[in-house]
Amino acid sequence: MLDTAFERPPGDVGNAASWRFPVLLGRVAGARARLVVSGHAVLDDFVAQAHVLAGQGAVGLLTSCGFLAASQAELAARCPVPVASSALLQIPMLRRCVRGTIGVITYDAEALTARHFMAVGADPATPVMGLPPGGAWRAMIEGGAAYDARALEDEVVAAAMALRHMHGDLGAIVLECTNLPPFAGAIRSATGLPVYDVITLGHWFHAGLTGGLA
């Protein structure tokens, strides 16, 4: 988990109620959102927390920031149990399962680069729609603003609709940001498209690790 203080309602990666199985949550001290998004996170700190969680019984690891996709290979190599760093890992599989283009909604479109996509085996030309720099999501995650569910939903649904308008053959949407899943249903309703995120990734990942057992 990144070192953040904002509200995490059910559906968010950091709320235990989001999961159908028990989870352990470990915070990486000093891993602020902008630090990780900009690619300046200290991976040694994440690996250290991975060892703590594995020692507590974790069988697999997720992260609370999709931008850690860029470090997927290093995390998998250095952590004591399997790691799925980002919802973006689902893109290569979806391209073979879903008719049409796979698009991504991300917290920061400028920061999400070809490096992130290539690190998870995805096409670097994957269409991306970012949340507005001066919007409710940035204000909440980086500015300490209160959690305004209506404003957050409006912003992410608008991004999804813009992505669909720009790509008429859009077949599915992947949510890079791990805080967006509470609004996956609203996106699905607005666009009529399947939506994948860190929660869909986590349930798939866990099923393979445990045979579906809690």
C-alpha cells in the first residue's frame, strides 16, 4: 500500500471489504502517490514490506498503484511470493478475448508511458484517457480534499465516455488506478462495455494461488 490518508470505500483496493477472501494490508512508509506515479519510488521499501506480508502468511501480493507496472519484473524477481503489480497486466489477455480495442483510464495520462505497457507485455500504443489534472481525483489523492463520491464518479465516467467517443471500436476498459473500481459499475452502465481493474485482477490471481479457497 502507498503511504496515503484518503478514504478507501468498498471497491477500493485498500478496503478489506472489496475482497472475497482475507487480506493483509501493509503500508510502505514514504511511498507518496506522486512519488510512485512519477517513477521515483524506492523499490527496496516495497520489497521489504513484501517480506513482512509473506511472513504474516500472504500467498500473493498486489499493489495499490497501477504505475508500479513498470517494476513488475523486478518485484516478481525480488519478492518471496508471486506479485501482480497492476491492472494493466490484464491487457494482453483481454486483447485475445474481447473484440475491439482495449482502452485504459489512468490517473495521470502524461505519466503513463510506453515503458509501463511494455513491462506487462501490452501494446505501447494502447489508447489511454487520463483524469483531469485539476479535477476531483487529483484534489483528493494529492491535495487532501474530502472524498466526494459524486464528483469522483462524474469525472471518471466522463473520461470513459471520452475514451469511447475517440475509439469507436472500443471493446473493453481497463482501470489503471486502484482507487477507481468503486465506480466500475457506473462506467459499465454508461458505456455498455466490460470493465477490468485491480479487483478483477486480484480475484483471478487469488483463485490460482489457492484453488479459490479463502
